[in-house]
Amino acid sequence: MAPMTINVNEANLVFHLQTDHTSYIFRIMENGEAGQIYYGQKIHVQPNYKNLTSREWRDDNPSLSEEDPNFQPPAIKSEYASLGKGDFRYPAFQVTQENGSRITELTYDHYQLLNGKSRLADLPSTFDDANDDAQTLVLSFKDQITGLTLELNYSIFPHQDVIVKSAKFTNPSSEKLVLNRALSSQLDLPDSNYDLIQFSGTWARERHLYRNQLRPGIQSISSLRTSSSHQQNPFMMLARPQTTDEQGDVFGFNLVYSGNFLDSVEVDQYDTSRILTGINPDEFGWNLAPQTSFQTPEAILSYTTEGMNQLSQQMADFYSQHLVNPRFTHEDRPILINNWEATYFDFNEAKLMTIVNQAHQLGIEMFVLDDGWFGHRDDDTTSLGDWFVDKKKFPNGIEHFSQQVHDLGMKFGLWFEPEMISIDSDLYQKHPEWMIHDPKSTPTPGRHQFVLDMTRPEVIDYLYDLMSHMIESANLDYIKWDMNRHITEMFSSELTSDQQLEMPHRYILGVYQLYDRLTKAYPNVLFESCASGGGRFDLGLMYYAPQAWTSDDTDAAERMLIQFGTSYGYPQSMMGTHVSAVPNDQMGRITSLKTRGAVAFFGDFGYELDITKMAPEELDQIKDQVAFYKQYRHLFQFGKFYRIDSPFVGSGNVISWQVVSDDRKQAIAARYQLLNHPNAPYTRFYFKGLDPNQQYQINDDAETYYGDELMNAGYFVPTILADGKESKDFYSQLFVAKAV
Ligand code: DGJ
């Protein structure tokens, strides 16, 4: 059992949560609510924190009482605030009573300390299955008006400096209550001298970094698409203005959730910052019927004084130990070939077998059959929902095709888009009512398709049966679970009128339920999530599907930016990264096979092009890439990741990053250049994270260098190429450092 890292001062009701390097402190205040005291670098445990809780009167209203004029709700730092008792900032929760009142008076009742961290019942969550790492504090409050109870859950994971927070509401009364908002975490920081760093974009341009100074008022990142979305990612950071990847204070916030979310920062009149994280209160309303509970998703908070690389690394370590399915935590992911960009819908078994055979000769380990194998889907207008093999394309069934792949010693994976329905489908003929729509309104198509009502248990059963049939009959090793449109006409005739605002969350619970059933029944099937590329790149799905298709943009130069941005919040093992054809289908850009490989190596590597049309020299190059990746696969997928030159800072023309093994005996750095410029300056590459006292060889050259030299003095990078032929636009160099 881990030493106690949650300190409770019973007399003063002060709670001090310590991780290896951080302290999170709060207390029960005069009004019975929890008040935030401190979150940051570790400090000593004290009986109280007078210095941190001192107040002085401001010319502002109201106060707790005439006797206590310094307790002014608009000025206090709170742990989980309501609206209506004098704190006018946006609240963490709001409950409506039967009479319409939204006033609550939640006061502290008791606390409980638990070893470990158990999983949540219906939501993806963090865990400490061995019960030997985490500790959990449950703080209970009772509403003096309605009897409603609130549990604030705090789990600390000391070694990764992570705190996981969530809230649970229970209605023990006979009154019908409605939750209008129920965020997962609130954090009130004492000042606003931070930059908000967010990861935003759109389809094919996901998770670019945006950094802006906080300003008074609300600033937020959110989604109302019933998906975490390409547009905004739930991961964000607050960093001091001088913080870089290398050094400085930074907080990270993320949410274990895949639906509508809100991350907001409110800078108030006294320059404090309130950070709220959770389900978006817009398009949300939950009936808390008598004797029922509502559990929020979990929010992840992490902090370091050592810069954003350190923050990313500690969160990556945390996800691998406490979020991702342990079955896949350390298992090397197979090198795959996917037929999507090779064939789109135009394929049959014979054509695919030529790709499979070629792939096998090149050492590729898995074939993934993408969209178009079912119904009569020769384009994207039809057949979603009919998860039956198209006998025209596979006269002998998928079983036979899969058998041939397996006979070569390769794995076999299959694409599904379970949540969707085409009007042109047998499923629609049978169950038009399963499609999400509002009978009074014209359904809005997206990519010619509509969405199934995942709040209906019979829909989940239908999908479970068909998918499990395919898993068993085709002996699937892998599933790519796609989702290619956002939801409109959010309405379900199955739900009562006052339940309609529950639907966005219920939809996501339905998705989780299907994932849960499938991953439990077929624990060895590796799932990769996808939503038109990176539209659901979130921790909720990572719990079930340990990797995700990073973006539909497979152009190497665009991928440098997308993967760089994604790396702030998610490790390489979560990113699907493939080499595709040139000119690139999304960008029309030509980059060398070498550069396409050098970018895709830093993730779950694969190919997505027609290798039967490639020249022999290119096939030789692919063979070498596959062999190289196999040699360093674990390092590429699970090594410690360092960002070095950012595309989001300065001209962004040079981009570099690096992976290092845990024992620091191996490292691979990549340096990419977007456009070439004449007479380049003399250039050095500064390695990160090496052992200063260890000697290394670079790319097997005879010379050796100490780690301290490579990190502090740099490694000379030649910019004049020997053969003079290779284009230096989109040029890449890899430096493999090996301890000698
Ligand atoms: C979108 C995905 O991101 C692609 O990789 C591919 O699977 C298509 N959907 C298939 O329709």
C-alpha cells in the first residue's frame, strides 16, 4: 500500500492532497462549502494555511453575514460553486427544484478515505486495479433545502502527479429534481497570469496549437456536436507566459468523455481564474428522479514546474498505467496496411489479395479492410447498418478472405461505422424509427447518412449481435470503429419530453455500452477509434480503443503539425500514423517516401496506398522502413516523447521531436524541414533526455559522443546533401542514438 498522501486535519477540516511533486489543498469554509486553498508545487503540510486563506474586505456584495463581512462569495475561491448565494461567476452545478427554484445550500457532511481508485460503472474511467498506487477522498455534502447529496471525488496518483476529479449527485428525497449543469471539476486559481493553450482545427487539420493570454471574462473550448470533435479538443493547458516545452509552470486539464464538453476559464474582477471542465451545460439537463444518482465523467488535472514536455510525459505515463485497457498497455501494436486510400470502394477479394500478398512480402503484419465490404456499398450513399458481407466483392465470404490473410501469418482487421444508418439500407426498411430524427422536421443528411439512436437498448443489441458475429466468423484481430458525421435533429421518440435534454449524454452512454460489451467479450481484439480522422480523439474512447486514427490528412507535412499538436495531450501509442501515396490525396503535395516514413514512424505505423502499383525501388524502401520500425517499434510507440522545434512558434519551418527509451540507452530524433532556403545556416541538433554521462553513437557512425555534449553542445547536422538530387523541401533526417 502506498504511504498516505491525503492529509486530513480533522480539527480545521483542511484536506491536503500530495503527489510526488504537487499539493492540492482545500478546506471546509464557514458556510459549509469547500473552499480551494492551493494547487501547485508541493508544499509542507500545516494545520492551517492562514497566509493562503487570509481575506480583506472589498467594496463588493454580498457577505456571508453581517458578522462575517470578509466572507464575500464573489471573492472566495471555491471547490464546486453554485449560483444564487452571492458567487456570480459561472457555477460548477445547478439544480432546479419542482417549484422552479435553483437555490441550493450544500454543506459539508462527512468524508471518506479509500485506498486505490475503482472504475466507474457506466462511464470510461481511470483505475488502480492493483489498489497499490492511488488514494481516493470522497467528500459528501448535503443540501439543506432539498436533501440532495453531492459527493466530490478526488483520486490522487502520486507518481504521475495527477489528480482525478468527479462529482456524483444523489436525490434521496421524494421531489423531482433536474440537474441543469454538473461539471466534473472546478479549480479556482489565485491569479490569471497564464496563457491558455488549446488544440483546435477542423477536419484534416486537427489539434493545432493556439496560445493566448488569459483576459477578463470567459474564454472557453467546447463542443455541441455530441462528439469531442475535430474543432476543439477537451485537452487544454494553462501555462505561465514564460513556460516552454523545456521549463516553467503548467497545468493540464482533460476529460474522460467523448460527447459535448466544456472547458472554460473565467477571469474575474480580482484576476482570479476559475477553470471548469465537464459536460457542456448547453444541450444538457438530467432528471434526477427520487432515489437516483448522476455521476459526471472524470476530469484529469496535472501540474509541473518543468515545462510542457514533462507535463505530456507524466500524463502519457498516467494513461498507460491507469486509463488504457491493461491488455494493450505495453503491447507493441502491429504494422498495418489499410486499403482505404489504395482502393476506396473499388475492390474485390482478388484485388485485395494482391495487396495482402505484397504486404506480406514486405513484412507488414496486419491487413485492415476499410469501408465498402458490406451491403452493396460501392460509394458512400448506401448500406450503413447492413453489416453483412457483400458477396459480389467476397464471393466466398469474409471468412475465406480472412483465412487467407491469417494463413500468411498476418492479422486481419475490419472497419465498421456502427452508429450510422443509410436510408438505402435493409436496416432502414425494417427500422426507420431507429434513426435519430424529429418527426416534425426534415432530417439533415451528413455524408449521405444518418445516425442511429444509441439510447435504445435494441439498437445496441442489434449492433452487438452483428459485430460479434463478424468478430467470431472472420476471426478479427482488430476493429476500426469509424463515425463520420455529427448529430442533428437530436430527438428521440423513446424519451419523454422532459428527457430530451438527456439525449446527448445518453447517446454517448450507449456508445460506451456497446464498446464495453464488445471489449469485455473479445478482450484480444484491438480497437482503433476514428471519426472522419481525428474527430473523436479523446480519453473516453481511449479507455476502450487504445489507439485512434489521428487525421484523414495523411500528407507528411500536414501530419508534422497534427502529430506535434496532438503530442501535448496524448502519447504516440494513441496515434494511428500511415504512409500514403503521392501526390497526396488531401493536399496534392509530393513528399519523399523517406519523409512520409520518418513522420509516420512516430506512432502506430502503417501504410495506406496501393503497394501493387509501386516501383521495385520503392518496395525495397518500404521493406527497409518496415524492418527499421520493427527494430525500434517499442521506442517509437512507447518511448518518452520530447518536442524540440515547434511548427507553432516562429517561422515553424523546422520541426523536430525525439523519443528516448526508459533506460536512456536508445533515442531517435527526427528533424523535418518544410521549405528549403538557400545557404542554410550551420545547424546543430540538441538532443533531449539522454544520460549526460553515457557515450552514444549516432546512426552507427564510428565516433562516440557523451550525452552531455549531444544535449548541450548539439550534434552537427549536414544541410548539403551528398547526391544533390533529393528535394530539400519537406526534407527529413533521423538520428538514432545508441549507448555504446
Ligand atoms: C473516414 C476515415 O477517417 C477514413 O480513414 C476511412 O475509414 C473512411 N471514413 C471510410 O469511409
